[in-house]
Amino acid sequence: MDKEKTITAIKNGQCILGIEFGSTRIKAVLIGEENVPVASGSHDWENRLVNQIWTYTMEDIWSGLQACYADLKQNVRELYGETLTTLGAIGFSGMMHGYLPFDGEGRQLAEFRTWRNTITGPASEKLSELFRFNIPQRWSVAHLYQAILNGEEHVGEIRFLTTLAGYIHWKMTGKKVMGIGEAAGMFPIDSSVHTWDARMLEQFDALTAEKGFSWKLKEILPEVLVAGEDAGALTEEGAALLDPDGDLCAGIPMCPPEGDAGTGMAATNSVAVRTGNVSAGTSVFAMAVLEQPLSKPYAQIDMVTTPAGDPVAMVHCNNCTSDLNAWVGLFKECLEAFGAKVDMDTLYGTLYNKALEGDKDCGGLLAYNYFSGEHITGFEEGRPLFVRTPDSKFDLANFMRVHLSTSLGALKTGMDILTKQEHVELDKMLGHGGLFKTKGVGQKILAGAIDTPVYVMETAGEGGAWGIALLASYMKNKKAEESLTDYLAAHVFGGEEGERMEPDPADAAGFEKFMQLYKAGLAIERAAVDMM
């Protein structure tokens, strides 16, 4: 990275900003002309369980965004001695799905209901049957129809329904638009025309006609845009919201807001057919860009799109590393009780690598990482659980391995449908997110779980904030008729695929044995939910 070149780019407003709202962290990444990160900022936050609904408040959202941007500004000052005043483009991303309804005056009508909630079972089932298309519980339309079934009074007042990314973009630009990948987590998309599925819109309106609402569904949904399209510009009001210091100028172009699934695809260069990626953090999901449609709908498989609008099969699981992180936190507390001070990266690295010393089948140990409900296996509520028998091999290596393995247990259930029943072929699977930060460990466990080669790039830790910055870069810098796939290949990755790890046959066999116990033990998990 050429420091003087970066300083010139900052002064001339040529750098591009991406900000993503993750489940536990809001992250900002600034990229230079070569599309590599030159500065970053972050802010930690946590969802709240209020009246049995997982949510974040508006105060959480705006104070978190401003703190994240302030951290980025400070990082730019420290590295380059400059103050950010303008940018080449901006992109916002967030956790997909959820429910954010507003009235005609822009007033929020209900608490933000996030992807983590599993409270829309009846709506999900009814809409899936009506559309003959899987509508997961976390999708916006499932939340909307469940609110109708519940008789919630606010529904009749809705004039705009959006997601977290769509909401932030609206407040930044005044535009009620959404990237197609994010939109595909609100309502089904017709990939042939790159917008909402017209037949299903009509079916929904007919289903709810007796309620007498003054709106039709299409009227309250955002406009759908594909990657590369103009999504408006930062307004004076938006600039003041993002940077209360008043240093940032208005008029900066903005790309369509996207979800974390789409930005993960961009960040791993997995937007082309026969590529896939696994994003593993608080939640875990796998994306596979399809050559042809699946033979039938599956409750475990979501049909979404790339940011360019190509069809994607998605296996989304609500739970991944939350329980694992809690155990690591317990070990930290134990060490501190003995007076030891341990760097968290060192602690994670040590414990993760210890897992590689464990038995391939986790020594007969069993764990469920269900912090919240898990639709893949049919749970509306979560109960983190660790179980062993007297003859299980209970040691630290197996303890860590079982918690890493169970982080991928639900994902494995869905991936088996794609690879074993639908025979979906992938040339490569790329891993990114917190599970892969310790070199070689999460990658090895995943390769064994899905029995497929897994690549991890050096940029795997940059995540979705870099991914949305790349989408903003594509909008600003693409040539006429240049596809997103070609742009990423030519201007970002340059043929770099990352470090490849082949699945170890012993790991694959061991994971299959673990999964037999995992599936058999679901009755224990269900009993834990029923008891508490």
C-alpha cells in the first residue's frame, strides 16, 4: 500500500466507504483505488431479547453507526493525518431479513424484529404452501403476514416496509430502494426480470384482501435494484446523521444497500455460477450459485440471488459461534481468576488449534449451540446444551472440537440436501467470517463437514464491510457492460483464489459419525426446551 497515494486519494475524495451492520459488530472499511482496505473502524453492539423478541433499538442503530464512523475517521487521522470530508461512493449493508414497518410520516410502527426471531411459523407455513416456494420464518413477508394473523393494529398504517440496510440507506438518501440480494430476503424475486415475483404479489394481495388494507404489497416494498445501478446520493440530512461533526459533505453517490449474504459473496469472489461461500459468525449460512433450478422447494433451503440477480440456493442457520464464544469467555474468566492476562486472539487461537488434536467424531461428546431457535431442525426456541455419557472421551481437545463441529451441524443438514439429493456441483467453496480467523482450523472442520475443498483468502476477516465497499466501487468504476463477475476478477482478485484445503477423508467420516449422534440427540435438545 502506497501511503502517499492513499493520502492523495483521501484528499481528492477517491476512496470508497463500506459499512455493514453485523449481529455483534458494526464495521466500516475504507478502500483505495486498488480496492484494498486502507482504514477501518468498528463498534460492538448486541441484540436485546425484549418481550421474547430479538431486537435493536433505534438508539442502538444510530449511536452505533456514528461511533463506528467516528472510529474510522480517527483511524484515518492516525494513519494519514487527514480528515475525511468526501468520498468516491458509499455502500451500506446489514443483517438480512427482519421487519421494520413505517407509516406515511416515517414513524416506526413496531419494534425491529430481526432475523433471529422464530415467531412466524404459521405465516411461514401458509405462505410457503400458497406460493409453492419456501418462505423462511425470518423473511420480511413472513413477519408481515404473521402480524396480520396476530391482528396487530399497526399493519393497516404501514406505508413502507424495509430491512435494516434499506432503512439506513433511506435515511441517508431519501430513496426507498434495495439491492436485489437483500430484497430476495424480503419477498421472492423473479430473476428473469430482476424484481419482485408478480404472481406471488397478486397471491398475497388476494390472501389479505378481506382485511381491507389501503395498500397493496408492492406499494409498501422498496424498489429493487441490481449491483451497479445508481441508488441515489448522500443528502445533507444523511451526512449529518453519519458524521455529526459536520466534516462529511453531501452529494456522495451511493450503491444499492445489500444484505450480509450478498456482501459475503462479493468479498469472497463467489458470485459466478458453480461457486459458493460459507459465512460463519453469530449465524452461519452457505450460498451456492446455481446452474439450474432445484427440483422442488425445501424448507431448509432459501432461494435468493447474487447482488447481480442470479439465482442462489442458501442454507441459513440462526446459530453458529455465540455458544462457542461464551465458552471461550468462560476460559478467559478462569485464567483471570489465577491472575493470568491473556490476549483474546491468542486464547481463541490456542483453543481452536487444540480442537485439531481431538477425535474426529468428538469422542462421543454432544453439544447444541442453539442460542435462539433453529428452523433447520425445527426449534422455535434455543437452549445451549452440552451432553456427555460416562464413557465419552471428555478432554479439552474433544470439548473444543465438539463446539466447533456443532457450529456447523445445522448447516450440514441443509448442505446434504444440496449435494446429496440435488447433486449441486461447486467448483469451490470459500469460507469467511470469525470462524475462519484462526488459520486452518475452521477451514479444516468445514472441509470435513461438507466433504468439499474449502478456500480461505487473506481478506477473509474483512467480511461484509469490504464486500459492500466493493459493490460501491463496482457502481462507480465499472466499464459499460462490465459484469460484476468480470469486475471482481479483473480489478479486485486478479485470479487469487486463496489457500485451498482438501477434505481429509478421516475428518469427513468422523463428522458423519458426529452427525448421527447430533440427529439422534435432538430429542434431548427438545426436552431441554420443553423443561425451561
